Amino acid sequence: MSQGLELFELEAHREQLEADVRGLVEKYLAISEWDVPEIDEPLASRLIVTAIRQALDRLERALPDAQA
């Protein structure tokens, strides 16, 4: 089965998807700053991105296998 239609649709929403992920990083950075006002923002941002990547990896592994 072709992935053309799915890829086309994803491209139409890619900017919004990236903005949503950026918003997640900002959300959790703000939460971290509430708990630790003197937080190292660049380090905290990298740690949050790593946590999001790990969550995405777990979600991907849980997806049903796609028929290629």
C-alpha cells in the first residue's frame, strides 16, 4: 500500500505539529521553573526534549505493525 496520501496529509500539518511539540517543551519548562526558579533553562529544555523523544519511542513501539 502506498504512503503517498498519508505523507501528503502529514506535510499539510507539519508546521502545526512542530509548534505543538515546541509548546510541550515550553509548558514543561515553565512547570520546572515554578519548582526550581534558578533552573538552567538550556539544560532543562534538552532534558524535556529527551523525555518527549523517549515517550514518542514508546508510543511508536506500541503501534500496530503497518502493512508495507
